[in-house]
Amino acid sequence: MTGKFQHRMEIQQLKTVDDGFGDGEPDKWETIRKEMFSLRPKQETSNQQSDQMQSQTTHDAKCHFFAGANSTMRLQYGDRTFNVESVVNEMERNRFLVWALTEVT
């Protein structure tokens, strides 16, 4: 995957909020850092479910390496949200991370 890092995206992690009584607020997504990415559509699939057409677009993204990236995170680009399917340390050289994403529609 080549290209310029031209998409500034928020990397978010689910934060569990506990009120001390066991019935705290719902979990919330919290931005833990912002990075420049190259974002590229990978494929588009359509599924027929209950007489409704549901479309899901999958993307690949790439950014500079940082420690701690994992598939429990999500990426936010403007009003678009991407669930992380996997994160790979490209060629295990600690230079770039390649993210497999599914856009939430």
C-alpha cells in the first residue's frame, strides 16, 4: 500500500466508566491519539438480509508505527467510523502499521 499520509484520523479506545456502585455509565469511546493515515477503499460487498440491502465497505489504512496499537481500537475520520479488524507491523520493522478496517454504516 503506497500513498501519502493525508487523512488525519483519531484513534479511539473503549473506556469503561465505573461509578463505584456497579451500575456506572455506559462504556464510551475515548480518543487516545491522532495520526496521519493513508486511507484506501479495499472492496465493497452487499448482503441481502430481511429484504433489506446492507452495504459494507472495507478499507486499508497505513500510518507510522507506534507501540500499543491493537484490534480493540477504532478509527474516526470526521463523521466516519471504522472498526479495526487487524493491525500489522509491516515487515516487523517498527516503521509502519497496516490496519484492516470495516466502515460502520
